[in-house]
Amino acid sequence: MFVAMNRFTVNEGQGEKFEQIWRERESRLADVPGFMRFALLKGDGGEYISHSTWQDREAFISWTQSENFAAGHRQGSLMGVLKGPPQVALYDAVLVEGE
């Protein structure tokens, strides 16, 4: 299993707009080979994390090189919503319990 996360810091008062952009986007993940699940997590203090789970790193890398990835990331401008670019974190699972 492989997990990709992007940490976003949203400008004060822009949380609802940020969430609306994500809710209204056309997700292109459902039919991507190796994709397992996606969650948008809301933390304290204007922090959000997009969290996607993949069968393996290769499936994630293939998606990032696809037209579905490019088209999905052209949706909805975050100009003025974010304090800066998202911080990317990538993880290979070493232990998985449940499901």
C-alpha cells in the first residue's frame, strides 16, 4: 500500500471556499488502476490534507503521469485561498491492519 498526502494551509476565512472547490471538482480517480480511496481531512488552524491511498507506488506514479491527473489538477483556482503551495508527503506502508 502507498499513501500520498498534500498539506494545504488555507488563508483565514477561506475554508468554506476551499472545501467547495474540492466538493465541486470532477474526480478522476474512480477508474484509475491501483486507486483505493481518497479523503480530504480538515485540521485545526486552517490546515487541510488530501489523502489518497494506492495499491502501490507504481500505481500512484502512473496516475501522476496520466491525462486524468493533468485534467483533474486544472480544475478550480486556489489563488487567494491558500497561504502557499501544498506540501507533499509520500509513504510506503510497512504495516497495515484492518480492512
